[in-house]
Amino acid sequence: MPKAVVPGSFDPMTLGHLDVVTRAAALFDDVVVAVLVNESKQALFSVEERLDMARRSMGCVPNVTVTAFSGLLVDFCAQQRAGAIVKGLRAASDLEFELQMAHMNAHLSGVQTVLLPTNPALSFVSSSLTKEVARFGGDVSGFVSPYVLDRLQRRLAETSEGQAR
Ligand code: PNS
């Protein structure tokens, strides 16, 4: 299959994300990790920082590129000539919203969505929980790459409340 987009906020990229992207890269010739630019949503990391962390995390996978997008995901897919969207499915609770988005995106443009069950060992890992645990001094070294861990700890130390940029 030619090309797929793996979209997300990636604030920051976790090992769960990395697992999904790596498996997508084994299924598709080309994979574009698409980092959402969403000015209305507070993020801990800027888009440039999220791109940098995603690129470093994905460095060793040759058919993966990382880029930012804004606006509708289906428009980005069309621009990239990607026929599929790949999302990770952590638990049954993810399914309802993922199905809703998959149907909406298929309705808007005909793009197909492939839902990949995440590695069960990482099924409870999310960017938001990782940030919350780290903010209160918990050990998140099993949830993110060493580079992201360092960036996360430094960002949280810089801003006592972990304020967004
Ligand atoms: O990592 P997230 O925040 O769960 O990712 C959500 C994302 C980026 C996949 C979703 O918000 C999205 O596709 N946003 C782009 C705007 C859009 O196309 N919205 C309609 C979705 S049906």
C-alpha cells in the first residue's frame, strides 16, 4: 500500500505513538507523521519542538517523514496523496471516537482509516497522562524515549506549572 498519514498532537510523542508509527511503516511504502498545529489547544511543547521530538524518535525508520499540518486532516491527506489514515487503538473506550472520526473522514473524502491495536504493554500510555505523572515527579521513563524524557523534565523544571508555549 503506497502512503499513509499518522496524525496526532504528539505533545509529546510517546513510545505508544512510536510503536504505531513503526508498525504502520511496515504496512505502507511511505508514512507521514502529521503533527497538528492547533492554536486553540494549549500544548506543553511548541509545534517545532514536537516535530523535533518526533523526528528524533523516528530517526531510524527510513520510510517515515514528519511534518506539521493544520486544517482538515482529509485535505492534508489529499495534498500528500495519502489514501489511508493510521490511528492507534489503546482500548475499547478509544473505539467510539475513532470510529466517528473514521466515518467522518471517509464521508468527506473517501480516505480509509486503519486502526492498529497498540502494544498491550503500552495501552495505558497517553501524552496527557505522561505529562501529568511527570509533572508530579513520577517515573515516566518507560513511556517516552530518553530524548523526550530529557526535554519533558527540562520543560517542567522551566515552568513550575508546565505552562504551554
Ligand atoms: O493526538 P490527538 O489530539 O488525539 O489527534 C487528533 C487528530 C489530530 C487526529 C484530530 O484532531 C484531527 O484530525 N484534527 C484535524 C482537524 C480535522 O480534520 N477534524 C475532523 C476530524 S473527523
